[in-house]
Amino acid sequence: MKVGHFRETTIASLMATVLILTLLMTTIPFASAYVPGAAMYAPILTVPVIVNGAWGSGEWDEAPQCIMTNSTGGNIGYIRAKVNSTHLFVIIDSPWDTTNATAYWHENVWLAFDTLNNGGGAPQTDDYLAHPTTSWTGAGWRGNGNGWNTTLMSGVSAVQAGENFGAVPLGTSPNSATPHRISEMAVPLTYIGSRGSTVGFYVLVDDDSTDPDGTGPQPATAYSEWPSGSGGSPGWPGGTGSAPCPTPSAWGNLLLGLMYAPPLTVPVTVNGVWSSGEWTDAPQYIMTNSTGGNIGYIRAKSNSTYLFVIIDSPWDTTPSTVYYHENVWLAFDTLNNGGTAPKTDDYLVHASTSWFPTVSWVGSGTGWNQSILMLGVACVQAGENFGAVPLGTSPNSATPHRITEMAVPLTYIGSRGSTVGFYVLVDDDSTDPDGTGSQPATSYSEWSPGAGGSPGWPGGTGSAPCPAPIVWGTLRLAVLGAPVWDIDGSGVTNIVDIVIVALAFDSHTGEPKWDPRADIAQAFGVINIVDIVAVAIHFDEVYP
């Protein structure tokens, strides 16, 4: 038999196996109900949250939505989360609960955090179980190795529509126009983890209409949970009912304020133009200034050698007034060790069309030293050099405006698969061509929003352009080197990679079982047979 014919036969057999595997995983309840490692993303907020039990117009648009259900797939609810420098904000939307509470003190809401994300068969001392309600704002429990001990969680706030006999009226949301229970809450990050980290996370809400004292006689399906199907049930820690949440090993993951740079599938041409389809494989994040104005957008993706970034600034619609630059600053904390001043592992890149090689600063322990020229950095800005590169348009705005594209070698950032501190600032030099700081303090846009940057120049008479590393955001670099179809980065495409895709089959962005690693083929945002085929045709290939 010819080798080519043998390979074609092998692939055909494999495809048949894949189809059977996919059907099994999407039709057997226990296989599709819960995927260990389900992830929820809590972006850094740009729209403030008012914790009042009402879904305010636009208040939660920037946070992705995940689905909650009970063990039978009923009681469909929705959860979103976002974070600032001090608190995690959560909204739980429960269209299935359309009745007011029958007792004064509570309807149960449980938020469980595994702060070290170390799982386990029982709650450990790094695990917290918050019970945020309108009436009991600080109630909580902490793991003891076997179960839960009560503890006071100061600073937790919550308001539930429908609680306290309807003292807070039932509300409506984008998910349902029928008045129903809505829970909004804020939990201090001191009980969860630092911004940029990933923690274990589990959420359960139950309906006390048949169980006002929380002792457990309500129907076993009178709840909704995330991740769906992970095994929670109505109850009370240490009470006569079952514990409200399953063991930490079955919880999902909560990503606090991360920016993710996925492996690119669409090549980037660094020309200051947002070409059709060029950035569809990278998630978008919002940039603002300190007042919430100058709304801009940033996306990032990476290959085995470069981080590619696009910054879209619809607020800046005028070309540069000088030849040499409009300022773009990218700051990297390569060890992700924070600190109140830049250290020697911190780099501040000044990307510009005109300055090549690119000027860079490195931390000294107290400030920034201009020390190196960063070879290999590429940058083109639409609108720079008196508009030598014309202002451009993007999916975010049809009005011509400033667009910045750049490529930074990973040798200056971090190893593939790593997580690094990250901060970005762009400012408008139209009133400050020499960078001395005379431009208005709000003439910039930054990520992470609210971090506290300002226009300026390191070591100049203006303020430093970026705040202390401790308040930077976090950038997660994709595991690179192998092609995208080697999903687990093992160096070989095998059945493990196919199983990863099959487990996430028929899921969409934001749903509990959606796995961004498995979404490798267009159209992005849904994992389907196209993604499985993209892996299967490379089966048994080995990569260095």
C-alpha cells in the first residue's frame, strides 16, 4: 500500500471515530453537562456598577455572559462578572424565579472562591464561601480541610430584587421582560485573588419559597448554578441540609482582568490599517482615560516570535502635528511581580512609525532608565507624521481616526505560555509636540482602564506615562511554537487534542463549556465540526 493511501485511509477512519466521539459527547448527559475547567472572564470595568439589584441600561454590556442551570438543565439563569482595582462585581439574573422571598432575611446566594486554584476533595483554608444577600452582607465561611467554618467577610455588599418580601421589587433584564429575581453584589478582592490571577469559582442561587429556614426540604432542583451540572444543591454549610456547593475540584475558573493574546490564525501586516478579517481571531478590550472618556480598543495575538497589537482610537481624529511621533507606550512586567516602582525586569516600549530601532526604557528599581534600542519592533500609526499614513476606519468607527499596529519580539516580553504584567497608553500630542507634559491631563487612553496613567515622558518634565507596576493589567501569552491544532502544546497532534475540541463541541463564546483553545477555525466564536476536522487532518503529526 502506498504511504499516501495509507495516510488517507487512516484519516478517513479517524474522522469516523471523531464523529462517533462527538455524537457521544454531545448526547450523553453526563458527558456534556459539565466540563472541568469551565472558564468565566471578569474584564476590568469601564462602566461603574451600582449595587442595587437592578440591571441598569448599559451597566453590564462589557462583561461576557455565562449560563447557569440546575442538574436537569432547567432553571436557566445568567451570570456576568467584572472587576476594578478593589472589588469583583457580579450580577446573577434568574428569570426562573418570579416570586418574592417568603422570609425576611434571605434568599440564598453562594459564591465560592478557591484562591490558590488548587482544587481538592474538600474545602481548604484558601477557600472562601461568601453568602452575599441584602440582609446578611458579611456572612461567609472558610474551608478547614474537611468542611466550612463561619467567618466574617467585611466589605461584601449585595442587593437582590425580590428579597425581603419584595422590599426590592422584582426586576427585568435583557434576558427576560417578566419581573424576576436579580442579584447584584460586590466582593473585595482581598477574599478572592489579585487582579490578573485565575481562581477557582462556583456560584449557586436557590429559591427559599418552600424552605424559609434553609434546612433543606425544598425540592432538589430549586436552584441554578455555574458551572452547570457540577453537582451543587440547595442547603446550608454545617446545617441539616446538604452543603450548597460541590468539592473544589469540580468548580470552574474565574479569570480576573486578564488580556489574552491567542495564537494568531490570520497573519498581521503592520501598516496602520485595520484590514478586513485581520483581527477577528483576537478578543477586544476597552481603553479609556480617568474620566471614562476617550474610549478606545485594543487587541493582541501572538505567534512563536512576536506579540502583535492593534490600538484603535476613534477619539483621536486629527493627524499628528509634528514629524516624529504621537506617543504609544507599552509596558511589560516580565516576571509579573508588581511593585511600586519599575524593576530591572520591567520594560517600557515607545513604539512609533518614525523611531526605528525603537527607543525603550528599563526599570531601575526607582524609575526608568533609557538604556536600549529594541531591535525588531515594528510600528505604523495611521495619522502620524502629518498624516503621512492616512487616518483609517475600523469596525468600531467609520469616522477616519488614529489606528496603531505594532509587533514586539517575545524576547523582550516573556516566554510562550507565560503571564506578564501589561500596561498600554496612547496620548494625543496635538497640544504637546515636545512631550513636556503641557497637554491636557485627559488627552490619553489606557489599558487597564482606571490604572492611573497620564501623558508624559519618562525622566522628562512631564509625569511618567504609566503608573506603578502593581496596578498594571495582566497579559496571558498563548502557548506557542506548535501549530494551533496541537491544542495542548504537547508537540504531537493526537487523540487528546481531538477530545479537547469534542468536549467543547457546539459551544459559543461565554458559555460554560466553551474552550478558547478549541476554537481554531473560522467562523470564530463557535466550536463545531470545522474545528474538529482542522485537528483531525493533522493527526499524528509531530512538531519540534
